[in-house]
Amino acid sequence: MGIIGWIVLGLLAGAVAKILLPGRDPGGVLGTWLFGVAGAFLGGWLSAKFLDRPVQHQFFDAATWISAIAGALVLLIGYRILFGDSRDRRPRRR
């Protein structure tokens, strides 16, 4: 699977992660796509490094999809823990 396949997988994994973890995140659709693409690469790396299960070179492999979605979820949860929803923390002007 080439780089274009990973990007497409990441876009879809980001959308699935956003469905599984709804809420207001800055960045909108573009942010979701970036989390998905980065999560796909992170999930593939974590799967190969720590689970001793290298990602297959097939687009429709279940392990590839699970690792990509898990990576996107990890990034999204980490982002929310670190930054939260900064729009709610601003003091209101009267």
C-alpha cells in the first residue's frame, strides 16, 4: 500500500474516530483529516513496534483499519487532554 493509500485510509480513519468520539474540536473537517492521517501512521508504527504485528500491504486488511482508527483515537484523546476545548475557557466580556 503506497502513500496515497495511507492518506485515504487516514482520512477515513479520522472520520470514524470522530464518529466514535464526538464533540467540538477546533480545526473542523481539516483537523479531523489531519488527526486521521497522523493516526494511521501512528497506529501502523505502534502495531509493528509493540504488538509485533506489522501492518499488511493490503488496503482491506482488518488489522490495518483497526490500527489506523486506534491511532486516530489516541491522537484525538491526547489532543483533548492537552488542550481541551479552549473556546469554553475564555472569560466572557460584558
